[in-house]
Amino acid sequence: MADTTNWVGSRQLLRRLRDVMAGGGDAQARLDQIAGIIARDMVAEVCSIYLLRPGDILELFATEGLLKTAVHRTRLRIGEGLVGDVAAHARPLSLDEAQDHPQFAYRPETGEEIYHSFLGVPILRGGRVRGVLVVQNQSRRNYTEEEIETLQTVAMVLAELVASGALAAESEFASADGIALRPLRLDGARLNGGLAMGRVVIHERRTTISQVVAEDVTVELERFDAAVQDMHRSLDAMMEELGGHRSGKEHVEVLEAYRMFAEDRGWLARIREGIRGGLTADASVAKALNDTRARMAQITDPYIRERILDLDDLAYRLLQHLDGGEAQQDRRRLREAGDTVLVARSLGPAELLDYGRRELKAVVLEEGSATAHVAIVARALEIPLIGRVAGLLDRVEAGDHILVDGDNGTVVVRPGDDTRQAFAETMQSRAELQEVYETLRDLPAVSGDGAEVSLNLNAGLLLDLPQLRQTNAAGIGLYRTEIMFMMQGQLPGVDEQAGVYRRVMDQADGRRVVFRTLDAGGDKLLPYMSGHHEENPAMGWRAIRMTLDRPFMLRQQLRALIRAASGRPLEVMFPMVAEVSEYRAAREILELELARAASRGESLPESVSAGCMLEVPSLLFQLPQLTGCADFLAVGSNDLLQFMYASDRGNIAVSDRYDILSAASLRMLRSVVAACDAAGVPVSVCGEMAGQPLEAMALVGLGFRSLSMASSSIGPTRMMIRSLDVGSLSDFLDSLLTGPSRSLRSKLSAYARDHGVSLWT
Ligand code: PEP
Ligand code: MG
């Protein structure tokens, strides 16, 4: 903990920074001043600010002490040099002799060779690295804990300033050519990852209505009915066309949900009523569109907003059909245009499909959320998608060059040549890495010393299933069933559920699938279940608590799973269990349903195994009892760690506060492996940490032999494990875990570096 003098010092420093911000002036001048203030306050000869640019490039934006000519010229990739190393591991790096460090990369243009000591901290926001802040001294010295903390605090302020636009540093890149339309960087939300570059095509929707009042109501009604028929036919054609795509069936599922809206009788009836009241078909559809817009303005629930957006999208489609095939013309224009990045206010799933995969490199929207249907389709088609880019349409023009960094949720419009070049190189090296993963695809995830790790997928939609074969994962370690429940307008019945679960198992084609029972409630609201406001939804009425209170829901779900498994192995697990008695109660319901199916002569699963998620710390103190009755455990580290540290995983003010790679959490995880091994109960990890480089390495070192993760992590994890010696890592961890260390991240990174472990940073 810092002493009081240090806090006073850091407060004064922050005040000075705030004064610079309040003072006005251009962005570059302010950044320069900030670098000067930090250098003086930290008694350092050098202070440099590197900011992340699309394509994972760290660019020197300002410096006090290094040669000014290096500003905007010195660029490092993530993982390159000491600065890149700080960004790659998102943790501070303090060295008394920088040049001795194996990662040191000499950049002659900076004139930094005379500086010996180095302290770099990541500039973090929302859990993501936005840049690196560095101080350097000529003398060899060790930076104190207090100095490191002070620099981290300053980096935090810098991150907020950059993000708030107060610095405008991210949007005012120095323009080499100085023309009026400057390069522009815009931030949004990552809805689907990946990098792409191309030219802007603006997706336009027809909104002008030439005639409002109907001359003949009957004719208008006929035009409307014909347009509805046309729309259905084109949706059917789309579904058919998708049948040929490798993940075709899954898109159909999304489109079917979408078509449900197209058949929404209430909505269609309202439009007909408008026509009967004297409006043309077009005007009545436009009125329905305005109505949904007005309703949307009052609704904050993201799920319901998305469903209303679907209706909104359908209204535009209907207008196009009334007008005669505008979408087709758009599509043709696009084919002629070549590499296209589609820019729109919002986009429906069918509209995205209108454009076709080959023509489209990426999509950037002013609206949109991760649960939007368009995001689901984009994921399946592997099209990078960024949403919620404020002011997008006002700032781009058709034909502009655009770089899309879906991983970081940023775009650069009208990039300079050098930025384009660097971005293209990053895309190229990503593609090469992807080829390496491909070559390893069919090799087992076995370490150098023979430890085999089962790599599984986390999934939640039929759309995810093709990834099983593409990644050659062992199976699905976590199937989040709640996603289907969230996408529906009403509670899905047994038959409907059984149909989906059957298709999941069919497509898994003999590979194991672990179905997690409904984890609704909390922030995963079901629109048809009236929920009351909860102060702490993550700790509220959710998951197993809800389904044990509403046993019919659990019974129906288990009944559907049993029916779907018929003759095949069934694996289920229960979420958010806090007491062994809850697991037992859920299991009893499973037994009841099995007995019911047997008494009706239904074909039973070949075998049934019932696991328990370990997400609530209270279970850590019931492990012998739990392993006595559960068939397997799955560590939901996202929840387990947030509860262990009492640190909300969704709150960026605290989500980065504790390191998952601390001695405390690793000791806890090691005790889970020990208890499970002693009881002979299989255990896996299916939280996000299982798919992250250092974390996955640590988990294997602790003894976990089964991990479940997003599909994009399978290839890199396989490569990491194949480069690892688990015995030596376990010994290393044993020596680390006795200490009090708040974070073992840097020690584990150093281990990986020294032992040639391939980490995909
Ligand atoms: C977890 O908590 O780690 C987990 C896998 O469940 P979810 O992220 O769906 O809450
Ligand atoms: Mg969870």
C-alpha cells in the first residue's frame, strides 16, 4: 500500500494533468505537455506515451526525453520490444537494465540507448489494452512499488481521457498529406472479431413515400398482400440458398426466428388497418416503422430492443418489396464494387445475407448489440462486425478506404499509406498463424512430456456446431442452453427444445456435448418471464435457484434432453449451485424424468451423467460431499472468481482489479484439482480463462486436463500445450504458490519465454 506522501504526490500529479486537459489547445500539444509533467513528477528523464492503433500497432504519440522525430514514426507490434511486451501481458514491467532483457528491441530513431532503467505500464480501459505509458532513467535504478502504482494511476486517467475524446488523440492522427478529409479513428463495440480492409459502401434503405393517401383501398390491400408474399418467398429462397453453405442449417434457425416476426399477425393486422383507414400500403408500413421506432425509444431492455429492431428491419424489407427489389440492386452494385465494408445505421440478419459473403469484408454499424440476430449471422459467416460506432454515418463517405479491427472494436477511415501497410502486414501474419494452427489441427493436444489435454468448445447455438469439426475439438464442454430461451418470444416447449438438442447431438456426430441447464435470470432475462428488479442480479434469482423454484421448467428441459439423447450418452450439468443439496434436488428431478420416460416405454439415453458447475465459492468448502455425488465438475471461473474476489465481472471499474493469476486463485484452483483427483471425479474449466494464453498454461500446470473455450482459442491452445513441459511447469508453480504474490503474470510470462512455450500474444 502506498504511503500518504505518495498519495498526495499522485493527487498533485493528477491535478496538473487535469489542468492541462482543461486548458485547451491541440491534441498533440496537450499530449506533449502531459508527457513532460509525468517525467518531471516521476523524476525521470524520459516519459513516452504509446497508443494502440488498429491492427495491434503501438505508436509513439508523445515523448519527453526521446527524440521528437520518432513521434508517430516509432511503431511496435503487440509483443514486440519491451513496450510490446507490456501490452501483450497487460501488466507493468520494471527493469533496472532494459538492454539486458531478452525482449529489448533497439530503435535507433528514438535515441534511447543512453537510458538504462525502464518502467512501462499498460494503458487499460474496459479490460483492454489501449496503449503503454513508459518512464526511463539514465541511471540504473529499481522503481518502487509506489512509483509503479502512481504510473498505473496516471495510465488509468490517460485511458479515460483518450476514450472520452478530450485528447482527441485517437481521432486526430497526424495526417501526412494534410488534406481536408483526415484519417479518423472511431471506436465501437466488438460484435464479431477479425481484421478486414476495403472500401465503404453505405447501406441505404428506402424511406421516402411518394404517395400517402390511398386512391383505392382494395388495390392497396392487394399490393400489401403481394409484398408480404414476396417477402416470404425471398426469405424462403434465402434459406434454401443457405442449405448449400457449410453451416446452412444454423442460419436457417436464425432466419426462422426472424420469419416468426414476419408472420406476427398483430403487426401485419395493424398495417392492414392503416390501409383500411385510407393510407397507401407504403405509408402504412412506414407508419408501423415509426411506431416501432417510438416504442424503441422508451425501452432499455437490450433483448426486447433487438426484437423490435427485427420488426423495424422487416418494415424496410416490406417497403423494398412494395417498390420492387431494391435489395437486389444493392447487391449487384456491391458485386461491382469489390472489397466492401458495409456501413449502416442498423442491419437485419436477412439484409446481411442479401449482400453475400464473398463480396463483404466487414460490417460497421451505428447500432447493434452482441445479442442482435445480425451479430449471430455475422459470426457464423465469419464477417468482422463492429457495432455502436457513434456518429459513424456523418463521418464516412461512400468509397472511403476503411480498416476494420473487429477484435478491438475500432475502425480507421481514410487511413494513411503507412497505416494501411502496417495493417495489411498484421492481417498477413494473422493469416500465416492461422495456417500454422491448421497444420496442427489433427494432432493431439499433448505436451512434450506426454500430458494429454482435452480441448472442448463453448457453444450456445446450432450456428456454433460446425466449429467442432473445423477446430477438431474433442466435444462441447459447455452448451449454454439459455441462449435459445433468450431468442424466443415464449418459453420453448418440450418438443421444440428436444428438436434443437437433437440437432446439436446429431451435428456433434458422436463427440460429447455437455448441456448446461437453463442459466437464466440475473442479466440474462427471458422476455416472457416477469422478473422483478434485483439490486444484485448476479447474486439473485437465477440459474438453478430459478429452476428449482419453478421445477416445471427444469422438468421440461430434462425431459427434452432425455428425449433428444435417445440411445446416445447424455451429459447435463447444473449452473450456480451453492449447496450440495441443490445439486441433489436437481439430480432427483433428472431421475424422476428418467423414470417417467422409462415407464412410458420411451427410448432412454445410452448413459446419463450429471455434473455440477463450480461457480459459487461456498462449494469449495463442500468438495468431498459434492464429489461424493456429482459425476463431474466444471469450473465456471468467470463467476467463481468474481464471487471469490467480490468483484463484478461486468464492472470495468473493478473487473481488472484482481489478477486471476494470483497465488490465491491458483491455490484455490489447485485444491479443486486435488479434491477431484482424490475422489476420481473428472473436472474441467469452461470460463474465459481456459481460452486465454497464460491462464490456460497455468491451468494445465495446476493439473487440469480438460478445458472448454471459444472456437478461436482451440488452435492456439493446442499449439501452446504441444510446446509445454508440464512437469517442469508444475514444479515452477509449486515454488510460486507458497508466496503472497498479488499477480504471478509476469513470472509466468517469463517462464513461458524462457522455456519456449508458444503463446499467441
Ligand atoms: C462461468 O461462470 O465461468 C461460466 C462458464 O458461465 P457463464 O459465463 O455463462 O456465466
Ligand atoms: Mg457462470
